[in-house]
Amino acid sequence: MVGEELAIGGPFLDADGMKALGAALAITVTGLASAWAEKEIGTAAIGAMAENEGLFGKGLILTVIPETIVIFGLVVALLINSA
Amino acid sequence: MSRPKEMTRAVIVGHKSILKDTIDSLHDTHLFHIEDFVEDESGFKISKPFKNAEEVSKKLVKIRSISNYLGIVKKEPVVQKTDSVLRDLDSKLDELDRAIATKTESIAQLENELKDLDSQKRELLPYLSINLDFDDYRGYESLKVFAGTIKGSLDGSQISSITKAYELYSDPQSKVVVLFVAKNDADRVYELLQSLGFRDLRVPERGGVPSELLRFIEQKEAEVTRKTESLRADIESLKVKYTDFILASDEVLSIESQKAELPLRIATSANTFIIEGWTPTENYDKVVSAVNSATNGKAYVTSLEIDEEEEEHVPVEYNNSKIAAPMQQIMDLYSRPKYTELDPSSVILITFPLMYGLILGDIGYAMILGAIALAIKKAVKSDAVKPLMDILIYCQVSTFIFGIIYGEFLGFSLASLHTAHGVVPGLIPGWETIVLFEGLGGEEFTFPVHRTHMVMTMIATTVIIGLLQLNLGFLLGFANISKHHGMKHAVLEKGSWLVIQLGVLVAAIGYLGGNSGLTYVGAGILVLGIVMLTMGEGIKGPIELPSLMGNALSYARIIAVGLSSIYIASTVNDIAFKMIWVDHSKISFLAVAAILVFILGHGLNSVLSIIAPGLHALRLQYVEFFGKFYEGGGRKYNPFGYIRKYTEE
């Protein structure tokens, strides 16, 4: 019944809506993935820095490596949006 | 592009009688990095510290503990002569030590006294409202005195049911009771009291009326506090008086102890010593003549060949111009270059601010942050802060230039823009956006570059900029390898990456241009490149191929982080301006709030504008760029000597 009403009133999400949702998913999921990975690395990096402060540079680099995931997500989101 | 300073390995040999002179002269030149001697089968041993070492370090410990206690901070140096400092050292140090010892001892005594007074005060406070002389509590033969607190309430009727012979004092507020009863009735009264939750209170031993005692104690407390304070003021004045002395003698003693302990780091036999180490080649002659003149030519100094294996462990001293020198901080944060490597400081002098400017690109923020950096550089004398501020200033210059290219000021667009929905006016009237050529995805490439309106084009542009920097990295790697492992290795390991990219480029042109012959040529070049790479790096080469795409795409963060900064800025602007123009006719409270929002919002974004573009630009250097050529792990050149601040010879 509800489905019928929706079908009469047009699709629940039209093509643009699906695109927006897809772009949002691309950003959200990759953002979460980056955050998760950085959390794990960052914790370890701070642990290592407590032992030896000279590791700051290496720790910083290792911590920001997963940032690339969300950048890819952003690129994909923009591609979806402009396609 | 520079290499680290060329180093010479030098050995100084001599009789032990000239060891001290040699060490003094080396210390004064401050140019000789001494290699610690490790005992081996050669028969040489490390020596013992000089005789004065123990005494010097004892004094040093004393000075530092005093300095710690007084809380001496480094300050504008008053330069003193070393000899005069050394001459007065013992007497002044003793004097200071004694003064501080007696003062701290009396402070400790006074503090104990204060604690004592406090506990006495606390003891008598419950009795304050009863106000009986404490001597009245004691010394009875037939009377029993109960003094304490109860939980419930006690009145005469309860006791008079047991005995009539009593006297009761109580304070209903603090629930303190003092009850005098005949000894015969004491047990029964005690039972009654216990049912009321009675707890004994100690009666102060000192006789006297509580209120008077309290006044007396408070007087005494004030007196003791005053005395302590005057002692502390004395110590403070000692600090002022002796700060220069403490700083200077700390320095002199540190130098003495460095010299006295050097024999622990060098090789000696029964009568001779050998000091081995490194000095920049340009300073070698200076070291030789300094040692010769100090020892009348009795020491033998010579330079040694450096073999290839040793080259990896040569201490590294940067060799950069004054302009590029601040970038050494960024290098040290990652890892100092090896002696055999190119030092990329002068390359990141360009690429790091370039990336930062590409990300931030805003005239307003460039001026705010540039002014802050200049002010901090002027205000703070610290050698650690100055290079960082220099780097920040370089970055702001680049941000300013890109601010003009992007036409942005605090998130506002400076030039007007014609879009499908009409004309968006800019801040500067009359500055029209010019369309240069067609961009990607139906966008137009314009001047000034409106980043928010040409995202796809900017992604492509930044990736291309990334590819350029990556290839610069391959070229530097090529130079590094060809110098040390020969041209063949360089071509196979680094040149192959260029061949691969060329192959992809040719194939893409062929494919897009519909020229299938060119596509096959490109594919052929690509395969050749992969084969070269496999020969150069083994199987791990082809496995790393996709990383090239990942690295290049990673540069898309330039536009991504830049957009986030723009959106924050323009959101702040939107909120502030909507608030100001709620009512056109008059300036209201909202207008003030709008100014506040504007200032706070842009303040926040300014801080973010150091952190986000800074970290991302840094990461692009460290991960993507350095990954292509840089190894790092060089040892720091740390010459034997001391940078004097408070003393001179």
C-alpha cells in the first residue's frame, strides 16, 4: 500500500537523489575508514614518541598516510556529482 | 640543490703530557666532531677523566640544584670573563650555599611551628563557646569530667534523673558537651552519654581560657607567617643578586666538565693518546694550526682517506644558504640526509611553500598570518622559533601570490563572476573574470581562478602538479644513484619510472587521437619501462606501480583542503553579513554580534589555516616526494665545544 502510493507519487529517490546519496556515502565511508586507521596509527605513534621524541616526523607521516583514503572518497564523490 | 658539507677525517696523536692543551685548543675551535673510541683488541684503552673532573661535577651539581631551587631562568646574557668567574667561584658558591641552607632551614622550622599552632588551634576551637579555663578540667579527686561531642541533644533533666550533683556546659551548635559529675555516678552517666553517641574530645594540655588562647595563637601565627615571608623575600633577593653568577658559573663549569671528561671518549696507551674525528674540509687547516700552536707542534695531526663503507656514517652538516637554512628544520623533523645524499632543503624551500600557497591561496589570511609570523619573529629571541617563523613567512608570500591568482580575500571573491544564474559581484568593482579556456566537465578555466566553480578542472590540475613534483623526485633519485652506483643502476631504478610515464602518455595520446599505431608504440614503451624497473628493483618494482597513481591522486588534497578553508570562510562571511543587514535602517546589537562572529570566525580559520595546509603540504613532501628519492638517517655533526653565552675567555 505504501509502496503503491510511492509508486504513484513517483520514485522515492530520483536519479539526482541517488547520486547525492552515493556521493554522501563515498565521503562518509572513506572518512570513517581514514579516521579508524589514523586512530590506530596515531595511538601507536604517540606511544613511540613517548619513548623517543625524535620519532615525531616519522610518526606524523605514518599517521597521515590513511588520509589518502578520504581524498579518494572526495574525488569519487565529486566525480559522481559532476557525471 | 646542495650536498652536505664535505668532511675530512682527522687523527691527532701525541704524548699524554700535551693532552690537556690539545683538548683545550679543540674545544676552543669548536670545529672537531670527536668519534667515540670503542675498546677493541688494539691494546688501546679509554683513559680516566682529568683529576678535577670529580670536583667540577660536584660543583656543577650544586650550582644546578641551587639554580633549580631558586627557579633561575635564562635571560639576556651579561658577559663575564671566565677567569674572574673561576676565581670567585668557590667563595661565592660557598657563600650562596650557606645563605640558602640557613634560610631554607629556618623556613622549614617556621613552617613546622605553623603546623603546630594550627593543630593547637583546631584542638581548642570546639571549646570556644564554653569558655572555661582548661585548668578547670583537671585535678579533681571526686569529680569526673566528660568532654566530647554527642549526636543527639542533652539537657539537664536527663542527667538529673540519675544525679543532682552535676554541672553541664554545652554548645548546641557544635554539639560539644562538658559535664562534671561525682565519680560515684560516673558509670551511669557514661551509659547515658553513650546512648547519645558520645565521643571523647581531647582537652588541650595548656591551661587558659579558650578565647584568650585563640587570640594568642592567632597572633603567633601572624608573626610566624610574617617571618617566613621575609625569609622568602630574602631568598628572592639572593636570586636577583646571584642570577648572573649562577648562569655564568654553570656555563664555565659545563665547559670544564666537558673537557675533563673527554679522555673517556678517546684511545690512550700508557703514554700516548689518539683522538679521531671529523671536521668540515674547509676548516681542516684551522684545526691543524690551532692544535699545532697550542702544543708547539708536538702533536701529530693528519687526515685519513674515507672508504666507501664509512661514507654512510660520516657526520652531516648542512651546507645551505641563509635563505634555505630554515628548511633544515623540516629536514631534521623527518631525518637528516646521509652524507652521500643530496640535501633537498633548497628544493623544499620552493615546493613546500608552493603547496601551502596552492592550498590556502587567500590574500587576507596571507596578510594576517604573515603579520603574526613577523611579530613573533621580532618578539621571540629563541633560536628554535625563528626558523619556524621564517618558514611560515615563506608560506605566506606564496599564499599571497596564489591569493591574487585565485582572487580571494578572507573567503570573498575579489572579481565578479558570470554564471548561468547571473552575475556574482566581486569585492573589487570592475575586476571581471576572464575565461581563458575550456576546462573539464563543462567548466571554464578563468582568471582569477574560482576554485569553487571549477572543482574537476582543479583536481586534474593538482594531480598534474603532483606528477611534476614526483618526477622531480625521480630525477633527484637518479642523481643520487648515478653518483654512487653508476649510470646503469640509475637508469634502471629511477629512469624506468620516467619511461613508464612516457609510455602511458604516448598510449593515451594515441588512444584519444584515434591513432592506434601510436597506442601500440606507447604500450611498447610502457612494457619496456616495466621490464627496466623489474631489472632495477626486482619484483617489488612492478608491485609498486599502482602507487604512482595513488601518489599522484593524493595531490588532489590540495584542492580538497583548499575548498574546506574557503567554505569555512564564506560561511563565516554569510552569517556575519546576514546579521548586519537584518535591518538596513539602523545599527543594532546584531551588528555588534556580527562583527564579533566575523572576527572570531576568521580568527579560528586563521589558526586552522596554519595547521591544515601546513600538515598536508608537509605530508606531500614527506610521503609522496621524499618517497621517490630520499633515504635520510645521517648522523648530526656535533663538534666538540660549547656555544658561550654568559662568559668569554
